Amino acid sequence: MATTAAAMAATSVVVLDRGNNTTCTINLHGATVVSWRVNNQEQLFVSKLASFDGKKAIRGGIPFVFPQFGAWSFGPQHGFARITRWHLERPPDRLHNGDVEAIFSLMDNDFTRSIWNYQFRITYRLILREKELHFHIGVYNPSKELSFTFNMLLHTYLKVPDVRRCQITGLQGCHFIDKTRENALYQEGREVVTVNEWTDRIYQHTPQEHVITNVVSGRKMRLHKYNFPDTVIWNPWVDRSREMSDFGDDEFPNMLCVEAGNVTSPVILLPGTAFEASQILQQFKCPYTIDPSSCRKKNYLTNFLQYD
């Protein structure tokens, strides 16, 4: 933990190491979480054809989508945050309870303003626990005059042995936009959602918690979210896999995207105000609960929301 911020920032990768073969690796390109290992078992999917050239988004892990979700007339699909190099604000540091945290930041620059002419600052705090990975995000608008709107989403690629055996809870009764059927609006009637074909759905006003079954080693993954009202479920299946140059034709059975975000109703951020959101991923086998207070608004971001 003695590694300095300058030394880590000179490389492209930052590693949080909690011990017991539990680690989290973040690529500064997009502040993309590219690995999360619990007891040496990888929890995230990254394509074998993913590009790490610093030009395009990394295919897999957890890309950070901002300020646009989907196609964008002003710039790249899913915005610029996932293709921009972030700053390591605070290098990995061990907390009193043994957890390890690091803080990353992104602010407007010549590149972002050439696409989207607003001032902003994002802080992204990651905490690695024994079987959990916590994400705390703050977006600040330093302007004294201009408001802006944005989408934001954590594009989580879960690694799974067979996507057809996975079940996703917490979506019954929710309305969803089906992007595979010309953005038609439906209501989910199933108690658990399964994926057996090309799937690209934006579920609206979803509850704070989803459980995904049959992930790595047959275990479960709990996703707990705060201030992320939408949940996107995505798998490209056979034909769409072949259309992506950075995704293997045979890789779709081994990944499932369950993505917490603000998609259907963009966030409006007034001058001088901040927005916060968070997510917890928890791998578990036996019944085990998350303390919801750990996913709610925290004041520990305050010091990092100043615009210099």
C-alpha cells in the first residue's frame, strides 16, 4: 500500500489487494474495472478480443457510461467517460477494517468540451471488501450559470458459466423498453428473468436490489444500488456477437450484463450542485444481507467534489 499516486498514475493499471487472493484491477482508460477476484475466482467477464490500446472502450469489466447512454449525435456511443483517461485521486489505501479503497476523478478538458461544452467533475470511489465491491460516485456541476443533463450507468459484465442457467430477481412488474423490438414498451410478468436469446432491455423504476443466480462456481451475485432507477439487461447472443470486432463469436454464453443506471430520465444538475449514486456487488453462497445504509448517500465524497 506504499505505492504513490504518481507511480501508479504513470502506468495504466491500479490494483486494490485485500489479501487472500482478493483483488480489484482498474484500468485508468475509462476508470474501467477490468478484474475483480474473490479468493482467486474472477467475477467479471472481459472479452479475449478486448482492445487495450487506449482508443476505444474496453469490452468487458465495468465500463463507466457518462454523459450519454446509447447512440449520441454529439459524440461516441455511451459518452466519453469510458474512453478517457481518468486521474488517480487517491491511491489504494487500507482502511482500519482491512478493506482497501481508491478514488479516481474525471473533469472536463479540451476533449470533453469539444464534444459536450460543460464543466463537470466526477469522483469515483471504489472499496474492495472480502466478498464485496463498492462503487460510490459523485458528479459536481461547478458552473455558476449553466445546468446540464446526463445519463450515467455502470456497464457491469458478469462472468457466468452458462447465461441460460442464470436467473435475475427484482424485475417482476417493472416496465421495460425492449431495444430488440423497436423500443416497444412491455411489462415484465416473470418472477425471475432468464436470458435465452438476444436481449437488450431497459427496465424502469427497478427496486434497489437484484440477485443473479448461477454466476461463478454456481454462486449468486447481489447487486444493490442507490439513486440508479434503471436496470439494463444485455446479452448480444449469436448474431450480434459476430458483428463486434472486439467480442468473440463464442463468448456470449459466458457473460451477462446487469447494469445499474440513470437512463430513461436523465439527471438534471443545477449550477453548483452535486449528484451521488452508488452500487454494491456482493458474491455469496449462503443467505447473507447487505446493510442498505452502506449504499446510501455519504458525505465522504465532499472533499473530492471541489472544482480546481
